[in-house]
Amino acid sequence: MSDKHNKTALTTTSLTAKTLRQQAEATLIQSQKKKTNSVEGASASEVAQMIHELQVHQVELEMQNDQLRTAKLEIEASRERYFDLYDMSPLGYCTLNEAGIIIEINLTLANLLGIPRSQLLKKPFNNFIFQGDQDNYYLNINRMIVNEEPLLLELRMNTPSYEPVWVNLSCIFRKEATGAMDLLIGVSNITEKRMTQQKQQIAAIAFESLEGMFITDAKQMILQINHALTDMTGYTIEELAGQPRDILDSGRNPPAFFAKMSTSLKSEGKWTGEIW
């Protein structure tokens, strides 16, 4: 809007306010004249009735003020609940506009990324996605919009420490009455989960080595064996699973041998040696 239009709008508003004030003053004067005339020509009972009406009206105004104060307190309490539910949620939340710009973000997500919220607002969300996962993000977001269905996606996000964090994104889009579209994203940190999965994969690779291995529980019941042990003994996992470790005892090792093995496992968490 040009300066000329702005000045016109201000002038119109000023005239309207001035006119309303003049009308209000005229109405008040007329009302006071009517009350004066009414009082001068009224009987004692009519005057008493007028006073009663004024007192009732005053009480009504006081009750309205009390209701307004109560409503204000309820609004403030609602804002506090919103802060607790949104800002302090254990999950991160943010809202993007159609251009992918962050228009709202809670403190949980800001803390997860290690970036002040003020530096996240009005910034493209994809700026904080790990470069190697950006193509995957774009592909799945576009697919979600086309199919009009929610999206679950695992990817990495950047942090100031240069150590990306693994997150799970839960995304839905919302169409406004104006036709605009917002993208609502929930973010949960799954870095520890991913690290555990990696360790399990490494352990699985090591387990399937050329050496025979088997896993037992605390009661020495066999849970799993590897292929090398199957080749050595001829037993399959189906035959050994749930069986006591003693099933592999050849009878050539004395009881003291196994007692020493158990002591080593309990005290050091491992045992190394040769066995028939």
C-alpha cells in the first residue's frame, strides 16, 4: 500500500473516531437532561425506583468485570498449559509453510539441534538436514503430498558440533481455509537406537566368524549357535536351542574344569581355553 493510501486510511479512522466521540457526548448530554427532567417531575417512589435501577446496573457492571477478569485468568492458564504441552513436550515439533520455512518450533527441537529457537524461525527446514539425507527427504515429502497420507521417515539432522543426530520424522500436512498448506512435523531422537543397531550388526558379523560360538543365558541354557559350531559338532540350532550347555560335554573334561570356566565367566565376563 502506498503512503498516499496510508494517509487516507489514517484520516478516515481519525474522522470516524472524532464523529463517534461527538455522537457519544451528544447522547450523554441528552441522557442527562432526560434524567434531570425525569427526576424533577418524579414522585418519591419513582426516584427510589430510579436509584434502585442505577444500583442494579452498577452491580451488573461489577459482575461483568468479574467475568472479564475470570476469562483473562483462564486465557493465561490456557497459555501456560500450551507452553507445557507444546514447548516442553518430550518430542520436538515444528510447523513449515508451503515454501518449507519454519514458522513455529518448540524448545525441545531447538535443544535437540543445539540451536537457539530465534535462529531456527524463518529458516528453511532443509538447511538443518544432513546433506546425504536431503534427497531422501525431498522425495518422501513430495510423495506424501501427492498421496495425501502421513509420512514416517528416519534421517540425520545437523548440529553445531558437526555430529549429526539420527531422528524419526512424523509428518502430516494441513490445508488452511485460505488454500495455503502447512507441514506439521514431529521429531524424536533415535541416535541411541541407531547406535545399538549398528553394534548388533557388528556383533552379528563377528558371531558368524570361522570360530565356533554359542550363546547361553544366565542359567547356561543355549540360546544361539553359529554356523561354524554347526559344522564342528553336527548339531543344528533347532537341536540345541533351549538345551543345557552340558549337552556339548564330551565327558573328557573333569567337573573342576567347568567350575573354573563358570568362575571366570562370573568374575571376568569371559573364558578362553580348549575343550573337548
